[in-house]
Amino acid sequence: MAGARFSRRALLAATAATATTSCRRGARARDAVVFKHQPLWGDPAPFHAMVADFERATGVRVITEVLPNASDALHQYLLTTLEGNVADFDVLVVDVVWVAELARAGWIADLSHAFPPETLRRELVPAAAESAVAFGRTYAAPWYVDVGLLYRRTDLVPEPPRTYAELESAIHAARRVSPELHGLVWQGRQYEGLVCNAYEAIWGHGGESFAGDRLALDTDAARRGVGYLRGLIEQRLSPSTVLSAGEEESRRAFQSGRTVFMRNWPYAWTEMEKPGSPVRGRVGISALPGERGPAPSVLGGWQLAINEHSPPALRERAVALVAHLTSLEANVTMAVHYARNPTRAAAYEDARLKAESPYIASLLPVVTAARARPQTPYYPMLSEVLQSELSAAVSGVRSPAEALSRAQRLADHVMGARG
Amino acid sequence: MKERPAHGYLFVAPSAAVLFFVALCPIAFAVWLSLRRFILVFHDDAFVGLANYRFLLRDARFFSALGNTVYFTVVSLAIELVLGLAIALLLDRATRGRGLLRAAVLVPWAIPTVVSGRMWAWMLNPDYGLIPRLLPVHDVDFLGTPGYAMHAAILVDIWKSTPFVALLLLAGLAGIPDELYRAARVDGASPRRTFFAITLPLLGPSLAVTVLFRALDALRVFDAIFVLTGGGPANTTETLSIYAYKTMMRTGDFGYGSTLAVATFAIVVLVSTVYLRTIGRSAGVAR
Amino acid sequence: MKRASLPSRSAMALGGAAVLTFFVGPFAWQILTSLRTEATVTELGLPHALSLDSYVAAFEGQPFARVLLNSALVAAVTTLVTLAVASTAAFALAKLDLRGKSLLLSAALAVSMFPPIATVSPLYLALKEVRLLDTPLGLVIPYTTFALPLALWVLTGFFRDIPDELYRAARVDGCTPFQAFRRVMLPLAMPGLATTAILVFIFSWNEFLYALTFTSSPTHRTVPVAISLFSGEHAEPWGEIAAASVIATLPLVLVALVFQKRIVAGLTQGAVKG
């Protein structure tokens, strides 16, 4: 009896608590720009200062809210909220490969008046500009970029290899000194990272992303590229553990000193130069090798877009915020404090950047030569197909030729069925 | 005892209302979606009748996911039952350290799945994970080798779900009257005989409910495997729910994704109907 | 409590040790990882130096304490509401003669058979309409709904096991059905309630899909979503994640320990009555 009374009271109290916290929200007439982004890591002060500068200069209040970094969680969140025509946030961060998709859906605003495509192409690195433009109009402003890099142990391989052949002989040479070393580690798990690695291999063999309107998958270059990745494992130039490796697994393998080469994004450099890292001071970076010379890397990164359904009164303020966060000054701040690679070519020449982050400044050639993955509103569907088939190819479930031919059929179906 | 129905309906009204509005309506909506071609990004929204289902019957990836799901369910359920029963018996009869054991058994279940998935991925990591180090065979890449990944997923599910099974079975065990055991001992029955003649049969209803709910969960498994392998390598650990999730949330194809969900639902209903009609009835579950 | 002759004591001790190792081992490993320094996080031996850095980092950058509170609030309310709603229904289903009994149980079963992913979008739109997005109540409602089937099944079983005579006697004594339920049946069903409470609490504590979709501001997040936020764009701060999950799991284990005693007490009571 006492028990029953207690639980009833507790039930009422707790329900009241949840109900009132819900009531307090009430109707929110918004006058502040809401910016949803992923956590930036590191000291939050410089970022908040950047935002505060904007608030002071324009008198506009900005509320920042964080979303998970995980691509899936974020994409799912955006699909659900944007489809619901939610007007709760104004500025959002989108992956470079989502722009065409979100633009086609009409969920992100056309920003061509504020960021004309020609201006983007003039001021930003080529691939970043292209990633922000869909159907001839600008739909996003690139915030920061990522590129695939070849990391090497400078004590084992003084000069960067420029071709696949040079890479292989460098691995053999290093193994003559230390036979237990792995050769090249990369990301071969079934996820988007595999698509990046595969495209780099395809481009390195002279392939292109598109053949006309179709994806160029069932091509000689693609077969050689994917075959090359599978071959790395079969010839033990890469350990079979790459098949379950993402970025972090590759990084740890390289950082522990057990491999000669690694393909990874620039973020790994910062980790490896930290005190206590076994390979500190013995790491060099370069462009990825190709068949005949350095090959283009995949361009990753994130861009700022504006919610098409955000209140019209806030639209111009949101645009102003985006302009502020993608300015040259902001590029340099993000690079120096958060190791986010700039999108503006001029930022790489900036004196402050060169002084405080020479590593990032040195990335300019690789970033300039980087290519975007296929720009199409079907990209998420295509990525699904590619992830399945590429994983089958590199893990030996299917031959590269068969996997690519299946991928081609499925990709054509996906793109063709919609006309 | 026949009470006036009016009181009775008042008792069940809250549950019925909650189930109807919050659960059945969204489900009905999903079924409705499954009859349409509904692709978010392209604002494709047209009634296509059973076209999605016709496509489903020719979809190799669906059947592959179905096979993975069934294999996962059967193997993990079998092992969890045996292990769960053993643990329930242990908890029931242990005199010392009972509290510690009970707390220990609840730990895997208490950890959020997103964390336990990554924790096991960490432990199974071929380069610096604990498990490959402990095994006599080295260089086994559990999560990257097509054959092994599914079994790694099963292991994680066993770790995570056996507590649930043990808990339900423990409650059932406690309901078996002591006199029966005393009588059996007086009769000179061996522990094995006692177990098979008394414990197991009287545990029937608990076992039946446990199997039912575990099977329902296993057929719809998503969180643990998704975090552990993402469905790979080469879709060898892709279950029905993972396929449905990817279709809906990655490609934005809510029409076909809902079809997959409804198909999963139909399979689960089929399995449980067959189950309830045969085993369940004899164990006194469906009354 | 004397049961049939046991397997030898050493066999049981061995079994107990195996259980402990298998279930607690990974978690102990997690605790160990959370106490290492970042540089030594991948090592396999015992750490030379213990460090609380990961715990400190886990609380920086996120209002993790607030997040823990949110999870606790949502889980507690869900549990209480579910118990209240399910116990009354289970009692009626077990003891009263109603039409549509099997319909309700089948509907409950159907709900628990449906893949949750397909319900995310319609629920999101519905919650948006009633302005319950990003609120604790907006999570309690779906959680209660999807915890209800299991609660109904477990509790119906428990109520069924309670002899009808007790209920009839209470009615003869002049209690209304609800009084009979509250004063006689509910206390007897305590073990079932405790079991259900644990099941529901843990389910709602660990739920990720709905929590991710229906909440957005940092102050309203729940634990699983917050932990998923620890990951950087590429990097995973394993030490911090380990620390956060240790912090997130300990309350659950404590709750379970508390309720566990209730179960055993109730069970022995129940066994005597038979």
C-alpha cells in the first residue's frame, strides 16, 4: 500500500516535470540564426570568437548546436528534418557529396546571388568549387576540405614514390631492412572510405568518373584500378586487415611503426606529431602515386548550406554568417586552431598559416589537383551500390571485373530509372 | 468470474490508446508507403500498387539479407537459450556471490548498444585487439573476412542478450515449487533426471515467452551489427533491418524501404504464428 | 533454499568465474582503457600510469552531466508510465473477462514485430505537429509505446499466476475492482513489476534511433546520442568514449542491483504461497 502510494506520487511528479519542461518551450519566435554543425574538437574559444565577431559586426544573434560527426547519423537526421520542412535551423553543414542530392530535393537554398559560381571557381580550389555547384547554381559554400594523402616513413623511404611501381619497390626495400613491416595500409571496410580509396585507384589508372551521363564503372581503367587494390592484398603488399580498417585503424597501424606507407586524410598528421607518438618526426606526406605519375586524390570536406525553409527574415542574416565563416580570415583561423584545411587557394599562401601550420600550407598542390567524387543527386544510392560491390571485389568474394559489371548495371538502373 | 465488462475496458483503455495512436498509426503509414514509389530527394510520390513487392521477390540482396538474418537468429538464439538457462540455474542455486553474479550478468545489457558495438570492434581489431591476441590463431581479421564477420556479430549479440534470457528464465525458475524438488530427491532421482523431468517442463511457459521475444528481436536486429560492421564485408552481415535502414536513410527511398520493413514484419508474424500454434500452445502460452 | 542436489561446488565456482569473465571482462577492459593515457590506449598490458584525463575530457565540451540527467529522467518516467499503463491492462487481461483480449495482445505483439526504422519518419512528423520535438515527453511517448508489448506479456503472465480466489475474496470484501487491483494484486505482482521495470528502464536508457531523430539541442540529448558525439570527423577518442560509457553504465548497474533484491524477495514470497 505504501509502495503503491509512493509510486503514484512519484509518477505524478515526474510526469509533471517532463510536461512543464515541454510547456516552457512554447512558441519560439526566432530572431537568432541557428547554426547546426559538428563538434570541431580542440579549444572552442577561437570558434566562438569567430561567431562573436560576426554578432558584434552585424548585431545578429547566433545560436550554435552540435550534431554527430557520423555521416550516417547526420544524413538520416537531415533527411528526416528537412523532409519535414522544419524551420528550426538556418545554417547547416553538409558533406561535399550531398550537395547535388539536397539541392535536387529543394531543401537547401540557392546561394548564387551571394556566391556566384564563377567567383567560387576563381577563389577556391577547383574541386571544392565544383562540389558546391549543382545544376549550374551554387547551393553551398565550402567550409573546409580533406584530401587523400600518401604518408610514408621518411627513415625508411626518403623520397616519395610517384608511381605504383616505385611504391612497390620502396616497400620491398624497406622490408629488406625490417621484414615484418606491412607495406601500405588503406581503408577497405565496407563504407564510404572504401569508395574514396577505390576512386583514387581508378583515377590513378587513368580512369574517369563519368562516361557521358553514366558512371564509368565497367571500364578498363576501373577494372585495373580495383584489381590493383585487390592485388595489394593478394601480393601481401597490404595486410588483409585493411578489409576491416577505417581511418583510425589505418592511422594506429601506421603510428605504431608497423607499416611503411599509409593512405589517409590530413587529420592523421596532427595525431602523429603529438608527443609520445612512436613515429614522431619520421613522417612525410606526398600526393598519391599513380600509374605514370602522381594521381589525383579524392576531395572530402564539409560545406555550409542554408535551409530553404528557414524564415525569410533570417535568410539574409544566415547568408551573411556563411560569408563570414568562409572568409579568408575564417579559413586561416580554422586551419591554425582546428587543423581544417582551407577551401580558398589564397589561404594556403597566407603568411600566418605558413608560419603556424606549415604542414597545411604544404598541401596546396595536392588540394588543387584533387577531384570530387561523382556529382549527382543519385550519389547516396550510387554509393550504396559501390560500397557493396567494391567490398565484394577487394575481399575476394567476386572478381573485380564481375563486381564492376554488376555495379554498372545497378548504377545504370538507379540513374536511368528516374530518367 | 465474469465481471462487468465496463470496468475491464477502462483498465485496458490506456494501453489500447497508446498502442493505437503511437504505434499502429505509424505502422499503417509505413504499410501505405510500401505501396508507393516514394523517393524523398526526387519528390517521387506515386501509387504503384504491388510493384515494390514484385521487385522484392526478384531482389537478390533481399534474399541474401533474409538468409543472414535467419542464420543469425537461429544460431544466436540457440546459444543464448542454453547459456541463459545455465546462468539462470547458476543464479538460482548459487549460495555465495549471488549479488555479484547478478550484477555481472546485467552489465552487458546495461551498456548502450552503440558503445558495446564499438567496444567489441575494438577488442576484435586484428592489429591491437585483445581477442586476436588471446587466440592461438593469429592474424585473424574477424570483421573483415566474409565468413567470420557474421560469427563475430553473433558473439556480440550473445554477450549482449543472454542477460535478458537469463533474467526471464530465472523468474520462471523461481516459480517452480520446492516441494517438487524435495519429492524428487526423496525418490532418489539424479540431478539430470530432475532437470529433464521437473525443471524443464515447468519452465515451459517461461522458455516459450523468452524464445518468442528473443526471436522477434533477433529477426529485427539492427543496432549492434550496424555499429560493428555496418553490414559488411560485402553485405555478409547485412540483415533485413540494416538493408531497410540503408534504403530509407541513405538513399531516401522510403517506398521500397517501407516495403522491406513490411516484408520483415510479415516474416516475423509468420514465424511467431507458426511458433505459437505449435510449440507455444503446448507450453501454455497462448491461452 | 534447498534445491535438487547441486553439481559440485567447484563446478559451480568455475561456472561463476566463467560467467564473470565473459560478461564483465569486456566492461572491465573498457574501464581499464578509460584510465589509460591517450598515447597508451592501444596497449594490451596493464597500464603503468593511471590517468583521469579521459574522464575530464568527457565532461568538457559537452554538458555530459545534464545528458545523464536527461536519460535518467526520460527512462524513469517511461518506466513509471509503462508500469502504470501495462499493469492495469495486464491485470484486466489476466483476471477479467473481456472481449477483444487476444486482439489487444496480438496488436501488442504486432507492434513489437515491426522494424522501428520504418516508424521514425511518421513519428517525427507527428511529434512535430504536437510540438513535442526536442522535449523529454517527446521521447517518453514513443518509448512507452514500444516498451508496452513486452511489459504486457510479462505482466499478464505474472498476474495469471496469482490465484483468482484472492481477487474474488477482495471483491467479496467490498473492494471495487480498482481497489482490489491496487491493494491485493499489485503487491503480489511485485516481482513481475520489478522485472518489467528493469527491462523498460534499460531499453529506454539505451535507445538511440528515436533519441537521435527527435532531439536536437545539446541540453536535451540522451546518453547514447551524446556518446556518439564524441567521435571526431575521422578520429575516435577511444579513451573518452570509454570513460563516458563507464559513467553511463554505472547508474544502470546500481539500479539493477537495487531492483534485483526486490525480485528475489518477491520471488521467495511467491514461491512460499504456492
